[in-house]
Amino acid sequence: MSKNLARYGSFAALVVIVFTLLIFSWLAIEVSFPAFEATSGLLSTRLIPLEPFNGIAARVSRFLWEHRALDLTGQAFVIVAAIVCCLALLKSEEAED
Amino acid sequence: MDPFTPFIVSVALLFIIGLGCLMVKRDMVRLLIGIEILFNAANLNFVALSLQTKGFIDPFAHSIVMMAIVLDGTVIAVGLAMALNVYKHYKTLDIRKLRRLKW
Amino acid sequence: MVDPGSLSQIIQFPLPLAVLLCGGLALPIIGLLAERAGVGRLREAWMFIVTAAALGSVYLLYQQLKAAPGRVLVVTLWGQRPPLGGCFEIDALGIYMGGSIAFLGFLVALYSFKYMERESRLTEFYTLVLLMMAGMTGIALAGDFFTLFIFWELMGLSSYVLVAFLKNRWGPVEAGFKYLVMSATAGAFLLLSMSFLYGMTGTLNFAQLAASLHGSVRTPWLFVLFSALVVGFGVKSAIVPLHTWLPDAHPEAPSPISALLSGIVIETGLYGLTRVLYLLFDPNFFQLSIAALAVLTMTLANITALLQQDIKRLLAYSSIAQIGYMLIGVSTGTAYGVMGVFLHVFNHSLMKGMAFLSAGSIVHETGTRDLKRLRGVGRMMPYTTFTLFIALLGLGGVPATNGFISKFILFNSAIGAGMAWLAVAGVLNSALSMAYYLRVMKALISTPEDEGLKVHEAPALMVAVTVLMAALVVVFGLYPAPVISLATRASRALVDGMSRYIGAVLP
């Protein structure tokens, strides 16, 4: 019973994979992605040039701190949550042997 | 041809590889690797799209990728901790042995 | 009297969120103090203070919102302006969701003081509960897709571990791993849809996305984006083809956590779906597909619930069915339908929270979840069984409970939107669902065939919480006006107030 179920499952997986492959290949060939078609004028103000290649990292990190500080703070809390999660999962209980 | 098509194709391929990994593989650690592939496909899409204007890059997409990497790292860490607990109970990492709960 | 404009510059973090995050950060230290110094109940006292303060600060934020121009508050850190920076954009809907979260969180915290007292690792447990509530509040208030995603992961991480918290049994660990794999995949889908959105518009701010995507040409990529969004939010909110983690995870979690998960976490997923769909697309773009998902969700969940023998698993399937009813309101595309959705979110959080807490009391006393073995238990636990009956009647939509009112509004809105077949499907499913609720009631009060279990009434605190919730269900069923007016304001902010939502960020 479970063997049949597993075979059925891998068949379904194959069908799903082929289906998505077909859809994505059709999309990629026929319809070009509407890249930045709906942008406003804001985009051009923040672009950084590609030329001094080793300057990109510094500029990106400055952008990160100057504009996305809220997300960085939230991310710090996610890391705290991950630490507490691992503590809760890996701490040995008194009841265990 | 749109200069963007190769990137889209590779992102789609990576995503499908990740989904296939999740559906076909039976090992818990490999399932987590599949999740990582899915996240990285999305990150690749961000990075590729940031090069849209010729000669310039968009720092916005790069900062998003920076934070997304940390987020999926935490998910994988918790997943590995949970896989360790599963191993304690079942003495195996095979997901097929894990069907004691009904669907 | 402080000028509201300057007030929003002083406060850099929405108050409920700040209270919950700081409470969560301080709790490990307090737990350490409680263990070292041997001060009993210190963690519980802190938990009580923080959740009560969160409830109060939601009210303060509501007062602040009323004074704000255009009824939309934009809160950022260190004066970084949207649309480039991450921001919180607080409107009536966000406050409404935040209030529901804080309310149920407060009640569940009270309940878990008694329920969890035998467990070890309580410090981590309470910390994770606070962080999960903070994550949900952040989702409700976020004004930027990536800010939403960060709080989404915060909520997700905490809930995976809370499901697997009782790790010395095999069930919770297995359910937790299943939940983690499915939800993390959904997170990847969300990130992919975000990258497509970024590729189309160059931004992730909700207001700017709405301004640039409304009325754009329908390319096939828009459908790819839509399906990625539905998969991403749908796994967390248990829409039917993606629901398979829920019937495992909700029964295996500790009962207070089941109440939180079923009562508000899946609704937070639905809130994200509703918010994003209404901001990005015109309602007639997603109407039919969401309606089809609603019918599928209701029917399959109700039929599967009929076959269950485990009381908590039955309640979990009933949660999926309620998500189906809520999707009816989402698919209508009118402010009335969305009002029904969010009214039902609040009512369902009360009813399903109460149902899981009462079932948790029974499980706590008897140690079994099997309906066959629970025969006759109701006679020995009269108060708990009474509250469970009220909850089940409310979930079935019996008049004089608040479930009747919100279901009535949902089905009515489907007729108003010209989809009478959807209302018919909803009513039929509602009738079907009564069948298994009545089965639970019959099992609990019938006389057992053999000896049966000998149990006492649950501890006083647990009974008090459930009785309070039962009273609220009946009160809001007979006098629903205050909640309805709040929900109406919330739904207007989403559906009709789009221009004000956009105008608060874009000059």
C-alpha cells in the first residue's frame, strides 16, 4: 500500500515538474518580462554606477543603513528568535534520560 | 531577444530543480537543501533584475538579497535542529519512515 | 495637546510592536532570574504585564490614528522616508488585526500559566509566544512588502518551534518538521513573487506598488505573480490544496498554542493575502479563482472533518473550513464582503480559541484526544463542556452567537456581488458542519458503555478564561454593533481608502 503510494507520489511530482517546465519555457520564449515598465521617476535617483567595481559594496552597505534600518532591526529580532528556537529544541529536558 | 531572457530561464530552472528536490528526495537534510535552492533562485532573480539599467546597478535589490540570505539561514538552522530531534526519535532521517501521522 | 504630525516623528516604532519585542527580549533575563533566585511566578507576572500592555497600547495607537490626517499613520525608523526605506503604514485595518492578536494573545497567556506549569523550558516557551505575537503585529502594521516578509519569518520561526515544543514525544516533532518544510517553501514563493514585483515596478513599498500596478496591462507574467502570491500566503492560511500541514500541526501543538495558531496565525496569512491582492490587482482579476478556492476549501475540509475521531484534529479541519468561508468574502471584492471577512476573523479567533482551550482542558484532565474514549466526560466537567458547546454552536453558525452574524454577512455579500452559487455552497457547508459539531456534543454527554474515565473539573484559572470567552461570544452575538463598526472602518480603509493609503506615502 505505502509502496504504491510512493510510486504514485513520484509520478505526480514528475507531472508537476514537466508542467511547470513547459509553462515557464513558453513564457520565457513568447512573452518578454515587463521589466521596469511600471517604474516611477524615483528609480534613477538611487542607481549607483558599475564602473569603480570595488566601490559597489561600500555604497550598497551605506544604502542598507541609510534606507532599510527598520528591516535590519527586524532581522536582528529574527536572529534572536532563531537562537531561542534552537535553545528550546536542543536543551535537554529533566524528564529525558 | 530580450537581454533578460537567459536570467529568467535560469531562475525558472533553479526553481523547478528546487521543487523537484522537495518532491522527490526522501532525506530530511536534502529537503532543507531544496528549500535553500528555492530561496537562492529568488535571490538570483533580484540580483539579475538589479542590472536592468545599462552601466548602473540598483542598491535596493542588493540590500534585499543581503537580508533574505540571513532569513533563509535562520530557517535552515531551525530546520536542522528539528531534524536532530527527529533523528533522536526515529533513528533515521528518511522521510518515508515519518508517516505515523495521518495525512 | 500634541500635534499629531510631530507625535508621529517622536514615536519611531509602533507601540504594540515595541512592547512585544522588548518584552520578548527581556524575558530570557527574567526567566534566568526566576530560576536562580527561586522567585516563583516571575515569568508569568512578566508575561501578564507585557500582554496587557500590548492590549493597552493598541488602544493608544487607535487614539493616535483617529487624530492623524487621512487616518493613515506612517511610522519609520530614524526618519528614513518611504518609498525607499522600510516603513510601517498603519490604517484602521492594521489596528483592527493588531487588536484581535493582542486580545487573543492575552487570554491565551492567562490560560497557559496553568496549562504549561508541568513543562520545563518555560522561559523559551513564553519568549517564543511573545515573539510570535510581535511577528503577527508587525505583519498587520507593515507598509512595505519586505518588512512584511521579515515579520512573516519571525512569526513562522516561532510557530514552527512552538508546534514541536513537547519534543520528548514523536508526534509534535514530526508535525513541526512537516510544517517547517511547507512553510519555508511558501516563504520562497513569497520571495519569488517579491522579485517579480520588484522587476515590474522597481519598488516594494505597498503604496507605490498599488499606484503603479493598478490598471496595468494583463500580461501572462501577472498570472505567474498572482499564483506565486496565492501559494506563498496560502500555505500559512491553509487554503485547501496547500493545507496538509495543518491537521498535523494544530492537534500536536500544546493546546494554548493550538488556540493561537488556529485563532489568529492562519488569519494573519489570510490578512496578508487580502491586503496584497486588493492593493495590487483589481477585484475582478482574482474574483473567480478565489471563489473556486473557497468552495474547494469549505467542501473538502468539512467532508474530511466528518471522518475524524480525534477531537483536536476535528477542530483543526473545522479551522480550514472557516478559512473557506472567509475566502468567500475576499472574492466578492466589495467593502461589505471584506467587512464580513474581518468580522469573521475576530469572531473566529474568539470561538476557535475557546474551542481549542476547552478541548485543551479536557485533554489536560483526561490525557486522551479520542472521541470514543471521551464519552461521558462532559458530565464530570460541566463548565468546560458548556463552553465547548457554546464554541461549537458558534462555529456552526447558530443564531445568538457571533458566528451567525459574521457568516450571515459573508453569505449576504456573496449574493450582493452576484455570486449566489457561492452563498448556496456556503450555506450547504454550514449545515454539513453542524453534523460533526453535534457528533462531538453527543459523544461528550452520552453515557459511557463501560466504566468510563473518572476526572475532575479543570483548574479554576483555565475555566475562568473559557467562561469569559463564552460570555463574550454570546454578548457579541446579541449586541454586535461595536465590532461591526470597527470592522466596517477597517474594510473601508482597505477597499475604498486606497487613494489615502497611497497618498500618505507618495506626495
